[in-house]
Amino acid sequence: MGKAKPAKHTAAELAAKAKAATQNAGGGKAGLADRKGGAAGHAKYKCHICGQQAPDLKTMQIHHDAKHPKLPWEPEKCTDMHALVGGVTTQGVAVRGSIKKK
């Protein structure tokens, strides 16, 4: 009985382990706020006219051309939300693989 082959891990088991180590899930209230992008959200720029947020200036320009065609495009007037709240939008609160054990 002592010479049996050791159990091998299945691909699904290994994939689940990798996902659990890197996915930001759980963490209670702090984890929920973290997944939503913190105080700024995941979008970086905010339209100075209507408040719509966009992840980059190119997307903001597309929004501006579609929603505010009569007004001139002035990228310097767009608010940089990440600069307002300190630059980092997520902390990885509930990522299992991010905390080193002692």
C-alpha cells in the first residue's frame, strides 16, 4: 500500500487556486469599497460640463464630441480624479496572495 502514486492536481484545481490568490473578493466593507475603486472610482477623468467619468482623455474626447458637440474640446478643464484623492484607486484589501505570512 505504501507504493501508490501521489495524487496529482487537476487543471481546474490549479486554476481555482491561482484565481483565489489574485482575485479581489471578500474583505467586508473595506473590500467592497476597494472593488468599487476607492474614493475616485476606476475612471480617471471627469467631464467639467456634465460630470460623466472616463478612464482616459481619448474616451473623454469621444464623450465630449457625442454629448457636447457645440462646445469646444478643452482637455485641460477635465478633472483628474486620481490626483484629487491621492492617485491610488484600489488597495487589494481582500486579495489572498497579497498578504505575506510571518
